[in-house]
Amino acid sequence: MSALALLGAFGTLLVAGYGVLALLVRQKTRLTLTEQIAFSWLLGIGVVSLLLWIFGLFVQGVLLPGLVSIICLSLGFVGWRQTVPLSLGRRGPKPFEILLGIIVVIEIASVFYLSFVHTLGWDGLLNWEIKARYAFANDGIIPATYFSDSGRAFSHPEYPLAIPFTELWLYFWLGQADQFCAKTIFPAFYVVGIFLLVALGRRLAGRTWIGLLVAAFLFFVPQITVEVGSAIAGYTDFPLSVFYLATIGYLFCAAKPKNDAFFRLYAACLALLPWVKRDGVILWTVAAACGVFVILATRKSYRSLLAFFPGLLIICGWRFYLNAMHALQGSDFLPVNLQTFGSHLYRIFPLLSALLEEFHDLRIWSLFWFVVAVGVAYLLRRMRDPRVLVLVTALIVPIALYLSIYVFSSWPNYLDHVGLSISRLLMHVTPVGFLITMLAVSRRSLKNRARVHECGVVTCVIAGSERTPGVELA
Amino acid sequence: MTSRFSYGRIAHVLLWCGLAVASLWVSIPKIYSGVTEFPLRPTGPLHTSDSYLKFATGVSGLSKNLISIFQSTNASKRVIIFTRKDDTFSCGLGMTIAYLASPHLVRVFEINGTHPDNELSKMNPHEVAAVVFCRTNRPAWLPAGKVFGSGLEVVSMTEKVRR
């Protein structure tokens, strides 16, 4: 029974997401099956959680999930009428790709196993699931008293609701709050992350095997799979990193003319960043700045600036809602102003040293950051390409901003604060690090156009190297 | 042919293959121990909070009992939770109790030492639904409540207790 209910919950999410995807793509661009599933999931999470929140302001009880279900099905109808064109390769997979595919499938199975073996992590239960549970017990709405209850300030009532309300959606279908079933969301994000890496590998590097190879290595970063706050722990850091991967990856693809569908996909994922986690505002700022740069560098229409409006609306709407609820504000940081910055400037060098120490921690990151550093060094020669500049900026600037935030930490020992959270913050940009690695590994293939043609798929490399983005629209 | 077998290409392939092998060499032991560390646990709607409470008190399936205790008290009154400032187990236990105590408002007191007599004596018993002691001691003047394993006691504030 639970399995059927979960199927219903996941099905409606995917159907709604597919409908939004169809509206964004407008039958103009071919997407691979993995891309379609990945975007259906990401957009479905965004749509369902936002609808539950917004409709929850007006209705509650059975009416709330009923209304959201109707909209999900209506969006599915739109998707059925405007099917997203499927991109199929001209050839079958090579033996090496099949082997890599099998490895990736085994890894995905292991992540599902790990997810069921472990309980929800501390924050997964007490910061995120708590909101879903309280909303479910209160007919789909988080009780107003929760936001101002000082005894539950530890659970950060000010955190946004994308993940808790996805859990709530599952609870509506299950008919009860269930900590075990709530965990199924997180390995699904891992699958989506893998799908996006494979698809972007194909687009950025022009070869499926590079995407598969890099995706296979995601499993071997301990912070992603087995460490505290990993993809299986019920924290929102990994989901946020997947949204950020989609945002930056498709901005890269949108940086060529006539790739407006990719730009719309970028805009949709960008808008959802601050809705997944509060730190998403920082990623939103960086990704939006990269978007402005791409608009200017590629002389896109100024109407493209409207892409930033939905994200701003979500940021302001959530802030307004918290004010209206008299929500308690977190006490982890001092007020951000020049005076505090000046008086805490001495922290910068210890913070940099802590960051370097984190990069060196092989138990948490293995050689990931070393590999990414090599990748960045490879790409230095190609920095004149705005797309490469965007990718490197999207990796480095969030790290710098995250680090600078600890200057304002109000913890008695700010280095404890860093030690406790920096690995999870670095996770947000980890998949972008994989994109950089992909580009670096495929350095040679960029010069070898014949090999690029071999795939017969839509790639950014084709568009980039031959100035024929129209191939993609065939 | 020249570009296909150039030194640059060979160096490129060797570098990335070397990095891949080294990454796997470092990662596999950690990932293997992570995958094999825990057996499959019993599943259930409260499996995470049950695990936390078992870790802190040694008692299995405690969440359901606690929820029914809190549900039997007046929902408009607060649950008071006492934890020890210097004891992370106590703080964690207190937060898990606060999670389960919905829909009550909660108030968590982090105290120095183990005796919350001062804080408790200042409270109006008519505004309290239950008092929870997380690895702290119940004052002798307060009637005994339900004790769960080591370090957790819940005193429901019935009319009798209030008097």
C-alpha cells in the first residue's frame, strides 16, 4: 500500500514537472530521456511545494492536496499535448558505455541501500522533516505558533519549504507522517544528479562516455555518499547542489544563439535555488550574475532579464511570509554590516587556513578538490570563452562568499562553526566541479570535430565549434 | 595521426588516468566501510526518532509512548524540557523530545549542573502540560513521573500534581 502511495506521489510530481518542462521547451529543443526525467523531477518538486505553500494560505484539509493534484494533472495534460521532442543518438551505445552504465546503476542501487540503512540525519529530522510533520498534523499548513516558538528555534523555522513540502506531499499520499518513506526523496535526487551529469557530459564534451565516467566518480566522493550531511541523510544540501548543477550546466548551454529553451530551463532552476535552502540565495546571486554576464556577452534580448523575476519573487515572498508570521530569526550570525566586518577582519586568515584544511581532508573529499584544481588549471587558457568563465566563476565565487560569511559568525568559537558546516556548503558546488573536470578531460576531443559528430546528438560542443546550433533544432 | 599520438595527448591521458586511479585508491576503503558499517534497520514511521531515543536512553520504540503522553495533556499548555548545558546527549535528547511534543509549545532550559529546582520553582504549574528531565534530576518535591531507560523522565502535570 505504501509503495502504491509513494508511486502516486512521485508520479504526480513527475507529471507536473513534465508539464512545466513542456511549457518551457515549447517543442523547440530536443532533450534526452535522462534530461526529461531530471527536469521533470526538479520542476515537479518546485511546482508541488510552491503550490502547497501558496494554496495553504487559502485552503486546508483534503481540499489542499486535491487542488494541487488537479493542477498537477492539468500540467500533465499540457505535457501530453506538447510532448518534449526526444533526442536519440544515431548509434547504439558502445561496450565501454554499457560497462560504465552498469557501474552507475550499481552505484545508484548502493545509494538507495545506504539511504534505507541510515536514519535521517540530525538536521534532516529536526530542521526539515519537522516542518513536513507539523504541517501534515495541521491539515497541510505549518502552525503559526511554530514560527514564533522559542523552544523550537533550534529547528530554524525561517528555512524555506521546497524539501519539507515535498515530504508533506508524500505524507498526503501515504496518509501518515513517515520518517522512513520521507527518505526516498533523497536517493531520487542522486539519480537526477547522475542523469544531469551524463546529459551535460554529452552536451559539454560531446561524448556520452565522459559524462558516464564522471558521473560514476560522484559516488566516490565520501561527502556525497557516506559522510555527515551526504546525499542520503535527508539534508537539503545535496538537492540544492543538483538544482545548482542544472542552473549552471544549462546556462553554459544557453550561451549560444538560438538556445532560448536552455535559458528558460536555467531561469526555472535559478528561481528554485532560494526555495530549497536559505544558502540558495547566495547561489542565486552568483548564478544570476553569471546569467547577466551571458546575456551581455551573447547579446541576448534584454527581455531575458525577466528570467530573474521569479527568483526575486520567491525570495521576497518568503521573507514577507516570515515577517507576517513573526518568525524567529536564526542567531548563528551577527548583523551583516561594515562595522562588524571591520571588527572581525582578523578572522580571514584562520578561515582561509580552515578552508585549505578542508580541501586536504581526504577522508571527506578524497582527491576531489585536487582533481578540480587540475581541471581549473587546464581551463585557464580558455578563459576568454564566456562559458568557461561562467563555469569557473560558478565554482569559485560561492566558495569565497560562503567563507566570508563566517566572518559574521556569532558562535563563541567561529572555527567550530566552520568545522561543522563547511563540508556541507562545499557540497553545493561539487557537481559544478565535476562539470569543470569533464571539460578538462575532453580538452582533446574539442579539437577533434570528427569524433564529436560521432555521437549524433545535440551538443554544446557542436554548437561551439562549428557555429551550427541549428543542428540541435532539427 | 600526429595529433592522435602526440606527447601532449599521451601526457593528458596519463595524468587523468593517474588521478582517477589515485582517487579510487583513496576513496574505496572509506566508501566500503560506509556501505558495510550498518545492517538494515527496522523500518517504520518513527524509525529515526526511535533510533535517536534508543541511543540516548537505551529504550526501543519510545517515540510512540512519548507522543501518546503529550497527546493526553492539555494542548494549549507548554511542555517544559530541562537539559544540561555541558552534555550534548542531554541537549540532543531535549531537541528530539521538543520535536515529538507537538502541538504543544515548548520551552527548553539549558541548565548548569543537574538540578533544575530554581527554574522549576518559578513556574506557574497551571501553564505547564508536562515537565521533561533529560539527564537531569527531578526535584524531590515534584511527584514522580514516567521514567524511560537511563536519563529520561516525563512528569505530566495533572490536577493532582498541580496541587
